[in-house]
Amino acid sequence: MTKTEITKAIATFVVGSATYTVVKEIIKNNTDPDGVADKAAVMIASYVLGVIAADASKKWTDSKIDKLVAEWRKLTSKDELTTV
């Protein structure tokens, strides 16, 4: 694994976990399920929405990391250093 891949994996875990937790808690605090079927439906829906949100945050985080790496490489390339 490259340093960029490791950074992406760590960022994905942190951001994805936080996003999932926030979505799950929002749903939990704004629903009042009656009975086992409703509780199961809320639990499943919160999981699915949490995973969707975590996936979207992964794509966003990965794109930001890719842009940062590209800028860093551009700034530290030999051509750039010799023109300064």
C-alpha cells in the first residue's frame, strides 16, 4: 500500500464512521417505532442510509486527498524547484 492509499483508508474509516453514527443518531432521535417490525424497519433504514452517507463522504474525502497529493507533487517536482 502506498502512503496515499493508507491515508485514504484512515480518512475513510474516520469520516465514514462519524457520518454513519450521525445519520444513525438522527434517525434514532426522530423516530418512535411501535412494535418489533417498526423497530427492525428503523434499524435497517438507519443502517442503509448511514452506509450511503458514509460512501458519499468517502468519495468526497478521496477526491480531496487526490487533489492535495497532486498539488504536493506539483510543488515538489524537480521542474518546479529549479524555476524558483
